[in-house]
Amino acid sequence: MDRLIVYLAVAAAVAAALFAASRLRPQPDYCAEARRLASDVLAVYQTGGRLVGEYNLRNMLVNASGVFCGECGVELRVPTANSTPVVLEGRVRLAISRAGGGVALARKE
């Protein structure tokens, strides 16, 4: 009888652990998204093209001198049309295009 109780306790603990693990969600990789945005901005700057992308960002700074993320070490110094510093947070959809001598980043709805 004691073994049965131990087995049931172990089975309940394993079931609880599996249930808790199944409810965990993977955390987004903000640094990979910041690098992807910087790569897209550089590609648009070099080719003069246009690109629309969706990014999941945290503390991404865009100002007149480039695109920066201190947490991830992303630092891309290209002139942008964004004269006012903007911090991008969360899921954002951006249209990136060449504007004059720099790159313009605009939110797309």
C-alpha cells in the first residue's frame, strides 16, 4: 500500500511538471530581431530599395545618426530621415525606404 501511494505521488508530480512545462511559451529573441532590422536598414541604404518588415523589438533607438540597441550591441551608423529620436518597443511593422541621402523608417499599420 505504501508503494502505491509513493507511485501515485510520483505520477502526480510528473504530471504537474509536464503540465507546467506545456504552458511555458518561448521568449522572443529581441537581439536577433534587432540585428535583422539593422541588416534590413543597411540593405536598403546600400541598394536604394524599399522594404516592409515586421519586427519584435525592445529598446531599439532610431535617430538621425543610425539604429542602435545597447542591450544587444547593435550599432548601425547610417544617416536616417528620423531627426527626432524614437525608441521602438514591441511588435512593429516598418516601411524602410531610401530618402535623399539617408534611410526613412515609418510605421506601417
